[in-house]
Amino acid sequence: MSNSSSFNEFLLLAFADTRELQLLHFLLFLGIYLAALLGNGLIITAVACDHHLHTPMYFFLLNLSLLDLGTISTTIPKSMANSLWDTRAISYSGCVVQVFLIVFFPLAEYSLLTVMAYDRFVAICQPLHYGTIMGSSACVKMAAAAWASDFLNAVLHTAKTFSLPLCQGNVVEQFFCEVPEILKLSCSDSYLSVVWAVVISVCLGFGCFVFIVLSYVQIFTAVLRIPSEQGRHKAFSMCLPHLAVVSLFISTAMFASLKPLSLSSSALDLVVAVLYSVVPPAVNPLIYSMRNKELKDALR
């Protein structure tokens, strides 16, 4: 029985076999990646350089853009390089790093979106206490808690995953290394320890989901009590970008997680993986900047 120590690389799933389609995949991913770099980079630069944007909402938005850059940089560059050089290989250590980062960045982003929901709740439901509750120290602590807790969670997932003996070969049926695909290569019954780690993450994720829903129930209740139409419109405008990003994140993650096994195929799995790992980081900057006058002014 061979284990993970008997090979030093994994073979990823290719998007195409012909050279023309490989180059098309490279160019398509290059365009998406550059768009994500530009959008998130502009937001980070605008928030960092414009003192008018040194507020809790934009501080969390800066963190969100950093996480988006991390998420999309974990998967796309390696896939582009493999298509360009007509290879499928990724080193063992590279696969370990990919698993860690593909767990860490999305989980940290989800935690941060939960914190941002709380920020919107305080801004609309307790506006007189906003400056006290969402002070600079509190914002830094909440952002640090989101990053640190999910860093430890990602370490746990990665350590559990690669502690298992891998005897089903080294072919990963995905264009990047992810926990479910690595587990398929295991021949050990001890994978249940990894399942428990996943269950804990799912429970924490469900807790965040409930918190976000309850926050928005109270937000919409408070908004509907605002007497002026202009005031209601302004309050809704503050929340809609965040709500759109949360909806995109949760819907893509749920579609990937709850997809029936009967529908599973290599092509569909590739599309689903692109949907949850590539689309949100590329689209989020557009959502946040589309109707944000302050951000547009800072970018100009």
C-alpha cells in the first residue's frame, strides 16, 4: 500500500486537451485575474490613501478586497501556468499550500462578511452609539479575530487532510487542490476525523448565516420605520452592496456543497469550482463600487 510519501506531486484536472483550447483558457483566466487585481487593487488603494474613507465600513471593505485577492490568487495563476506550459503537475508542497489557502481565505471572508453585517446593524439601528461601538480599536479586533480564527481552522483542516495515507493515486479531479478531492485519494477509515473538522466548520458557518439573517431582519424593520422616503433610500443603499456580496458568496458555496452526486461530472465540477472560487472575488469590487459615490470620488 503506497501512501502520500511515495510521490512528490499531484496531477490536476485540465480544462482542455487541445493546444488551442488551452491557450483560450489561459487568456480567459488572464482577463478575469487582471480584472480582479485591478478592481480589488483600486479599492485597497482608494481606502488606504483617502482619509475620507477611513471609516469602519471602508476598513472592512479593504480587508474584504485583500481576502478576495488571496482567494483568486490561490487557484488561477497555477491553472494559467499549467495551461500555458501544457502540464497538469503541482508539487506536493504546492498542493498543501493550495488546500490551506483555499480553506483559509473563503472562511475568513465569510467571517468578515458577518462582521460587516454587524457594522451595518449598528449604523442603522443604533446610529447614536455607532462611534462608540465601532471605534477603531473594536474594528481592528473584529477583523483580527476573523483572520486569526479561520487561520487556525485552515491549519486544522490541512493537517487532518494530509495526515491520511493516500493510496488511490495522485490524480486530483479538480483544477486546484481542495479537501474533498484529496480525501477521495485516501484509503484510511480515519478520514472521519476530517469529517468532524468539516462538521465544526459547517456549524460555525451556519451560526454566521443565522447572525446575518437576524441582523438584516432588524435592519429592514428599522428602515421601514424611517418616515422619509429619502432616509429609507439612503439606508437601503448602505446595505444593498453588502447584501448582494453575501448572497453571491452563500449561493455559490451552497450550490457547490449541495450539488447532487448524481449530477457529478468532471465538466460540471470544473464549472462549479470556477463559480465559487473565481466569480465572487472578481465581481465583488464591481458590486461595491457600482453605486458608491464616495468610493467613485476617491478613485477619480
